[in-house]
Amino acid sequence: MPSTQPFDVIGVGFGPSNLALAIALEEQAENGARRARSLFLDRQTDYHWHGDTLVSQSELQISFLKDLVTLRNATSRYSFVNYLQQHGRLIDFINLGTFYPCRMEYSDYLRWVATHFSDQCQYGERVERIEPVNNGGGDIELLDVISVDSHGREHRRRTRSVVVGTGGTPRIPTVFQGLRDDTRVFHHSQYLSRINQQRCARGEPMRIAVVGGGQSAAEAFIDLNDSFPNVRVDLVLRSEVLKPADDSPFVNQIFAPENTHLFFDQPETERERLISEFHNTNYSVVDLNLIEQIYGIFYRQKVSGKQRHAFRCRTQVLNASSQEHGVRLQMRDIATGQEEAHHYDAVILATGYERKSHKALLAPLAEYLGDFDVERSYRVRATPALKAGVFVQGFSEANHGLSDTLLSVLPARAWEISEALLANAEAAEQRAESQGLKETAA
Ligand SMILES: Cc1cc2nc3c(=O)[nH]c(=O)nc-3n(C[C@H](O)[C@H](O)[C@H](O)COP(=O)(O)OP(=O)(O)OC[C@H]3O[C@@H](n4cnc5c(N)ncnc54)[C@H](O)[C@@H]3O)c2cc1C
């Protein structure tokens, strides 16, 4: 049975989005607002930010000044600058002369912030579903969040609102879906742990295909090239070339928090046009410095005459099958239609992420939530009967713009959600009080 006193909010996932919310709620209380009774649940046993992708060369793709809080409150103790100060690296970081720390350091910053909220976070619990609490018909004031811990024990907790911040789900292209059990085929989100189980980690030769033409594919290619001299890599991509991510200053203005208002107020067709126009800021693109590194690797191959890696552009994978000694990929040149088959010892799917996990978690609330349209305050539009708040972070790109799945608007978004959550909690208490008064009078 859940405890009788409900939480004001349960955050599902404790990635950067809900971490920023924890900071915003604390700041609200310090400014005199209600101190929210909050809890954050994360399936990881410990804090990591995309931990299996943290190869040594990977860098943050956004300025460190766009951390969890600075854009809203530059004097916050949770800033990246304060993290550096507390760890005795501020002067060293300044001397690096960069806005882009390595992702390993940024993950450590996030973990450091998370330790300040350890009393509000429960790790090692995977949330399975979010159910309405139906007290005999009428309005739904409360929700139950049902999670399972590492021992398989189920937990049920009651709350006035939920904020789902569960991030992306690895996208597995259809042709690879039949190979999910094959340990030689894995998504880039599992890169480090899986590559360390391969023969190349013991120095043995391997032939590996990296499928994809975005940032993750580029990072995997460079890591395999640098860390495993006995690995030959085929970079397999549908596009003609590796295209650079546009992070030029005027374009970067679309990620300003103010831009969210502008974007949200546009008609649907205009929003779609804007997303398509600026798609090359985030999707299927690579940081220019990595493109130059990869180009240099292929150029040096030409100079030496020793071909180690292959660049298979304009290539569609038609079929993938497990074989005794590897994985066979049947591929087609998109321009000429010519087909070839190649054998690999392992295949890494750098094929991106889908944003759909919120729908499965919220499925028991489907009759109240319709098609998951999201309001400006990031609350999912619901029928009037659902008084409990359902908020999402990172699942509203179509309504709030390209920054929605990224780090750039976290401080502003967390603040907006915290205001809506607190208002919802106050309203719920007032309804409960007036209900109590009515019952007493009757
Ligand atoms: C490799 C990689 C690098 C990136 N680099 C950048 C970058 O440099 N700049 C940028 O702006 N964006 C970057 N992004 C985009 C990324 O989405 C954001 O940086 C950020 O991680 C979004 O935070 P989030 O909290 O919404 O989601 P996530 O960081 O994905 O966090 C979600 C959390 O929810 C937990 N979770 C998931 N399902 C459940 C469940 N059922 N129950 C309990 N817990 C659950 C997960 O364990 C995780 O901790 C990157 C993405 C990837 C994959």
C-alpha cells in the first residue's frame, strides 16, 4: 500500500531534465514558495549521463554556461563553474580555453549536483507504469507510480503530479530487429560495456561495421581507430557524406529559452517547417572537428596505401543475419542499385534514439490524455477529470522546438514546470479542504 501522504511530485528518471527540476523546486522554496514534497526515481544504480558512450574524446556539444541553472540564476551553487571551483580545477579549466568540456567531466558535474539531492532520489528502480487513483468515480486527484527494484520487488507511491523525464530509447532499424539477442550486434548507447566484451579488447583483430552517419557513429569510429589498432572499421551510412552540425552563432539563437515561446505560438505547419529548416543542428550531423579527424584518417590511408577502414556512403543495409563466425550484412548502393554482402565480427548501431517511452509509462492514463498533446507549461493536455498533473520533459519537440531534447533550455523549462507543479499542488489542497468542509457540513 502506498503511504497516505502523497508526494507533490514524482519525477520519473533523474537525468539532467529532472535534476534541473530538483534545483528549481529547491530554489522556489528558498524564494518563499511551497517546499514541494518530491521524489525522483531512476533505474540506474548510480548517477551516469549516457555512461556507456563516454569515450575519452567525446565532448559536450553545448557551452558549459548552458548548465543546469546558470541561464536562470548565474549565482546558483549548482553551476558548472562552482563545480570546477569545488573540485580545484577552475583555473585549469580556464587555461583549456574552451566552452566544451569533455562529456566525462560533464557527467561528473551532473553526478556532483545529484549528490546534493540524494535524500530525494531513489536509484535502482525502474518505473513500469503510472496509474490513476480512482476513488469511486469522479475526478482523478492522485496518481500511483509503480516501480520495480533490482530484486524484482514492486513499489507503489502516490503523488499529485508526475514529471516524466525518461529520455530517448535506442532506435533499432527494422532489418536488425531480429538480431537483438546477438551479442555481436549492439546499439551505440551500450558502446563501452559491449566493446569491452569483444575480442578486440584482448588485442585480437576484428572487422566491425558502424552503421549511421551522425555524431555517435563518428565518435565510435574514432574510438575504434584510436583504441583498437587491430580493428578494421566500415563506416556504413545512407547519406553521401558526413555533414557538419550547424552551431554557428545566428543559428544557435534558436536554442535560446525565449525562442520556445515564439515556436510554441506558431501554427503546426510553421513549427514543422522550422524543425525541418534547422534539422541539421542536431540530427544526422557531426561536429566539424570530428569530420576533419575522420577525413584525415582516410587521407593517411591513401598516402600509406594500406587500407584499414572503409567509408561506405550511399549505402542501405537490406538484410542482416547471424552466422557462425559473424554477422552478414547485405547492402545496396543507393545510387547504382548494386548489391554486396560483407561479413563483420560485430556491428554497432549508431542509429539514434526515439522519444516514445512516456507513452508506455502513461498508457494506464490513456483515456484522460488523448494524443499526448503538450501545453506550454509542459503539462500533457488532459480531460477535465484528470486533476493530477502529468508533465513531460524531452517529449515535446513538435510543440516546443528542437531544444526540447537537448540541454539548452533546462533551467527555464524546469522553472516553468516547477511553477505549474506548485500551483497544481496548492489547487489540489484547496479542493481537498473544500471537499472536507462540505463533508463536515453534511
Ligand atoms: C550520447 C549522447 C550525447 C549527448 N550530448 C548532448 C550534448 O552534448 N548537448 C546536448 O544539448 N544534448 C546532448 N544529448 C541529448 C540528451 O538528450 C540530453 O543531453 C539530456 O541527456 C537529456 O536529459 P534527460 O534527463 O531528458 O534524459 P536522459 O539524460 O536520457 O535521462 C533519462 C533518465 O531516465 C532514466 N530512466 C529511463 N527510463 C526509466 C524508467 N522507466 N524508470 C526509471 N528511470 C528511467 C534513465 O536511467 C536516465 O537516467 C546527448 C545525447 C546522447 C545520447
